[in-house]
Amino acid sequence: MRRGNDVLLLCSVLLAGAISFSGIRIGQSVKESHASREAAFTVNEKGLWTLEEAAMYLSLQSGELYSIIKDLELQESSEPSTWEPQKSLRYVTYNGSDYFSRAELDRWIRFNINHSGM
């Protein structure tokens, strides 16, 4: 019986140590990720962001943001009479590149939060 209790105690200590280590590592990873995002946006206060910068701000991959934009544009073109302009994510195209404003991204986020039932 004593041996079983010792094994149980050892397993509990090892599990607690693993959980603590994982929590510390996850915290460090989140802190590093947040610091790199902050650095990117403190350097870039130009008012307009590229697709990659806008995606980073939204915590998306640039391909995901591109797909969202194209899906919204397709929906708008297929339902022009019932389309709500607020659904669109507006951007400017200049010299073949798309640029987004933070204010527009924030407006789009608010609209989607308000219409998602959150």
C-alpha cells in the first residue's frame, strides 16, 4: 500500500511540474507574440497598412484575409439589392497593392461582433 501511495505522489508531482512548465512556456510565447505585434505597429503608424499588416492586426494569415475579402466581394456582386455596405471591408488599391486603414478594420470588426450575436 505504501508503494502505491509513493507512486501516486510521484505522478502527482510530475504532473504538477509539467503543467507549471507548460503554463510558463505558453505565457512566454504569448508575451513574445504580443511584443512582436506591438513592435510592428509602433514602427508602422503611417495610417494605411498593407494586406500583410492588416492581417497581422486581425490575427489572421494574409491568405485568410484575402479569402475573406474575395468572399465578401463575391457576395456583394451576387446580392446587390440586399447587400449591406457595412459588411464590406473597404480598402484602397494603389499600384497593384491593397491598403487598409486601422479605422476601417476597427469598424469592420465592430460590425461583425454586433451582428454575430456576441
